Amino acid sequence: MRIDSLKPSSQKEYGLPLSKAELQDIRSLLTRKGRNRRREFLAEGVRLLEEALRHHYRPMALYFSAGHLNERAQKLVDAYRRARVEVREIPARQLEAIADTKTPQGVVGHFAVPEATLEELYRAETRRVLLCENIGDPGNLGTLIRSALAFDMHLVITMGASAELLSPKVIRSSAGAVFGIATVHATWNEVVKLNRTFGTVLVASDLSAHEPLERLRFVAKEKGVMLAVGSEAAGLSEQVLAGADLRMRIGHSRAVESLNAAVAGSMLMRELYQESQP
Amino acid sequence: MRIDSLKPSSQKEYGLPLSKAELQDIRSLLTRKGRNRRREFLAEGVRLLEEALRHHYRPMALYFSAGHLNERAQKLVDAYRRARVEVREIPARQLEAIADTKTPQGVVGHFAVPEATLEELYRAETRRVLLCENIGDPGNLGTLIRSALAFDMHLVITMGASAELLSPKVIRSSAGAVFGIATVHATWNEVVKLNRTFGTVLVASDLSAHEPLERLRFVAKEKGVMLAVGSEAAGLSEQVLAGADLRMRIGHSRAVESLNAAVAGSMLMRELYQESQP
């Protein structure tokens, strides 16, 4: 950052500045600690905020800086206004201060973390769930959430040392899919209890398994299916593997040890999706 | 980096130091400019260098620092010695200076960029090629190369504004698969000329296409197949779409606009792989 940019901008500024306290609170959301403490998060950029709008995922407020907006961004701001979201024009340098990327495109959404628990989210009609164990890479977790939405999954659960569900990198990698599908962090005990209650079939992705993936299509449809994918380094933990009703592998050549976790998980989901198509 | 670490390490150091000029040359490979000028690259860490060894992708030299090595790394160094690679023990602080990551695990390989052209790499018996157009994200490109090796592709071509094939991030995301499959950067004109010569079927991944992916299985096997995947932002360019013999889409719900490029490309490759299995 050039020293200049710390000084008040020389260009004329519009909008009511955020107060020092407001700015500090919002800026704290750029860190995981701050997000956890306030149970709020930010999402920025036209494309992500279009997705939030499309999925009716309402922010507490939308901040924008008029000087940054192109036509598409201006339309977005108008649409948020029409949706009765609190829309606030702020000075350019404040917008830059609450943005995570270098080119925030002039719009930042301020959201509350949805506080629903796994028990509340899982219902009798929930059929297809993705369980992510120790998916620590935010890019992989975001990509999995994007594929989960693309392949009609109903819920994404993270477990263990998975990346934070609503971190900026996960939101970006999901291409906004986090706004279109329910996500929740849970413990293995909660998952086990739930699967017992609903008779959910737990399917584990396991390199040493012998069942080829295509068998997924024959899994009984009356019950829900939960697909479990593990970390690239270690795969699924022993407890999840031991708790699985089915272990399946994605056939590939022996030239590689394994597939990327997001690729493997996406293939499992696609298989289930294809089975559900008429 | 703490100031301390710039001073000679207080721990006893073994190994013959690299000369100042050698160190400078090797360090220049940490930048794209340096790699392009010298046509050399580095790969570090036990796992990646195990993959290089397994695929007989010989480095010009292997540098290690004894103090950093665990048992697995020590075994690796011994294996490289047995393979008659020049193995050089260097002081810890020099190893850290030529490493790209904070925890280089004590081993860095120094490789020459393979200079084969597309024309040299493509042979009459080449059957399955992945064409990556404008895959700018190194994580996506690395993941695609990993899947290409997993699904028995014979060659990966990058085109346009794709990420640099042998950058540290691509090598890491590929989990070392770059050492197991031929990769080359080429122009569209070169690709077109080649496909004409060999009668290769060009298959484009295209959201607006109507052919479902499963049709790939019925593409004539006598000819080679080239699968083209484009950038997430823009998809494939008009010229590639216009040049395609087949355009196929991966069916998914309308809740997302598109899949991650590495996921989509991997699914295309898996489909082709399944078709080739007995």
C-alpha cells in the first residue's frame, strides 16, 4: 500500500462515513477470531453478492462506494435496495479498509452467521448430505460446496480440522454456492446420532475399497445418503471408515496415489445426482 | 524472517556451501522470470521428490541439509544417490534460502525444463490429450494435471493465459503428477495443425451444449481424443468452440452457473477413462 492511500483520498468522496467504532467492528471480520466472536462475516465483489441475492441470503447491510461501481455493480446495489436491505454508501477509503481483496469492486456485504445446528438442519426429507472431514484447504472446501449445490445435495457438514465455512477464501472458491446450500460444522458424535435416527446410509470414499463408484446408483433411495470425503493427506479417519455402511473407490490408474479431495468428492456427488435424475 | 536467520546459524553446519554465484542462480528460479531465463526449475519436499524419483524424472542435482531430514527424507536422499543423481549436502541456511515454503523438509531438487515441442510429444499412438485454455489458477492447473495422470491421459497442453506449467504452486497442486505425464505449452495454430494431421477428435466442455457427457463413451476409439477445458470466468474461447468436433456439457442443477474448472475437466477425463477400461 502506498503511503498516499492512507491519507484522505484527494478525489471527492460521497457517503456518510462509518463511525470509528463501526469501522473497527466490521474490520474485525477480516480475521477468523473476529468472525467467531461476532458471529458475522463479509462477502465482497459483484459476482458473490449477486449469488447471495439470487439465493435470498440477506445481508444485515450492504456497503458500497459509488466511485468504484461499474454498471453491473450499480444494478446490484439497486436490486439490494429494492429488496429492502440496508444499503449504505461509504467513502472509498473505508470500503477499501473493509475489503479482503485488492479490487473489491465497490461492494461489500455484511452477513450474520446462520446459527442453525445440525439437528435443526437435518430433516426427515433430507436425502443427500456431504460430510467433509478435515478438508483443511479453503479452496477444496469451497469447490466441494460449489459441487454440492450443482449436484443437488441438501446439506454440507464439516468435521474436525476442516477450513472455516464462511471464510473469504471458502466463499470465493464456492463461487457463492455457500449462499445456496445449508452448511454446518458438527462433531462425529452428532453425525452418528443423526444417522441412527434417520437410518441414513453412510458412504465413505476409500482408496482401499473394492466397490466401484457406480454401485452408488443402486443404494436404496428410500433412505438418505451421506457421502464422506476425507483430507488428502490422510483420507478419512478410522472412526468414519469404521462407521461407514459402504466404502467405495473411484477407479483410476496407479500412476497417482489419489485424486484431489475436491475432485473425488465432486465425482461421488455427481454419481448420486445422476442416479436421482429421471 | 527473523533477523537472526540471516546471520550464520549457530548450530553446527555440515556440507559444502554453494558458491555465491551458484546460490544466486538457484535462487533466481524462485521467480517466473528466472525460470524462463534459465529454463530450469526447483521442486521441494519429500513427497514431490519421491514422485519425481518414481516417475524417473531426473533432477540435475538434489540439495539437502542433514539437520532438516527425517527418516523418510534420509531414505529419499539415499535413493537419489543410488540413482547416480548429483546429491549435495548444503548448509541449513542455504537450503532455506532456495526453498519456496517455510518448511522445505530439507530437500530441494534442481531440474531442467524439458524442451520437447508439441510436435515432438504428439505421436500417432497418442490417444487422450487434455487441452487447458486460460486455466490461470495454478491450483486448478495442478489439479487437472493430477487427474490427467490418474485417468491415463497421454499429454497435457496449456494454451493462452494458463498458469506456468512448472511453477511451485502447480507442481504442489499436482501432487507431483507433473513428473509423470508430458506437459507442454502451445498455440492454437499448433494444436489445429496437429489435430488435422492425426484426425484427432476435439471435444469441448460447453455449458450451452446439449450432448450429455456420457456420449463421450461412444466417440470412435480409433482416433485420438482431445478434451478442451476453458477458464472459469469465460469458458472456452470462440475459436476453440468453433473448432470442436463435439460439444458436451456435464449435467448439473441450475442452482450454480458452472462447476470449478478442475472438477469439470476431471469429470471429462474420468468419463473417457471409464470408456477405455475393459
